[in-house]
Amino acid sequence: QVHLVESGGGLVDIGGSLRLSCAASGLTGGTYGLAWFRQVPGKERESVARNSGGKQYYADSVKGRFILSGDDDKNMIWLQMNNLKPEDTGVYYCNFKDYWGQGTQVTVSS
């Protein structure tokens, strides 16, 4: 059974930074396939960053500002979010295939 737990969300000013964490259990391949999604009220959940084959992929809206990293030994991934904008506000979810964490709220105050 895969279990994902996010943490690190909060309220931040425009231009600020936050670092989200996802602790995963029940995985057999380290951090391969783990990803971050976010959901804004009224919109569909969207992919933000993912690790695939040792390479990181980012949504165009976050390229150059967000950095995905991970530790295979700890089964954890992080999302360093810099230069945050109001449109980054939403609930951020850790994902692995059909499994989702409970989400962590990120609010960028204008």
C-alpha cells in the first residue's frame, strides 16, 4: 500500500519561497514516478513537476522558479518554489500512479 504525506505549505508573500515535502511509503522504486500536482478552485488538477527516468519535467508556468528534488534512500521528494506568484495559490498534491496525498495548501498573498 502506497502512502503519501505532504507538508510545507503555508501563506507567503509575492516573490517569496516555500519548500514542499512529500514522504512516501510502500514504494519499491525509490522516487521514480513521484510527482507534484496542484489544484486551484474551479480548475482541474494540473501537473506541476515530475521525475521520470532521472529527469525532471515542469509545467511551463513554473519553469525556472520551481525545483524538484528527491532522495531515493528516504523515499522523499521536495518541491522548492521560488518567486511565488498569486497564480501559484492552490492545494499541492504528491502523486504516484493512482495514489494521492492529502494535499498541502499554498497561498500567495497579493
